[in-house]
Amino acid sequence: MSPLKAGEIDKLLKQLDGWVLQGDSIAKTYAFKNYFQTMAFVNAAAWVSHREDHHPDIVVGYNQCLVSYVTHAINGLSENDFICAAKLDALFEL
């Protein structure tokens, strides 16, 4: 599989709220009220990622976490990165 092309990335990125292109990855910072809520989201995101067998990089702070997706096997973005990003957005809305 080849990485998505710039036009495909732009089209898919417009369908996501708050995600931005950062180099070869897409990223979003989620904000929370406190550390407990942050960690609850991170743990739920880990479960979703395990089920999808597609694991993001996550940087955790007290009341926020930065999530970034890239498909390392193709050195770029795949449709699966955007699918997983949408699933985390749905999780955040719960």
C-alpha cells in the first residue's frame, strides 16, 4: 500500500474536527478538566487502538493529551489513520 497523496489527505482531514497535519502524521490535542479524565480517555483510546491494531503516539499531560497517527509500515498516512482518528473523536464525545 502506498501513502495517501496530499489531495486525499486534505479531503479526509476536512472531515475531522481539530485534527491537523504535522509532518507525516495527523495530530489533535484533547483537553480535559483533570488528570483522571485525561487518563480515562487515554485508557479508552488504548482499548480502541488495540481493537483496531493501529496504535497512535500519545503524549499525556495533567489535563490534555496529544494524539498523533501515522502508518509506519508505509512511512505516511493511510485511510486507517483517519478512521482511527474519527473513532477517538467519537469516544471523546461520550
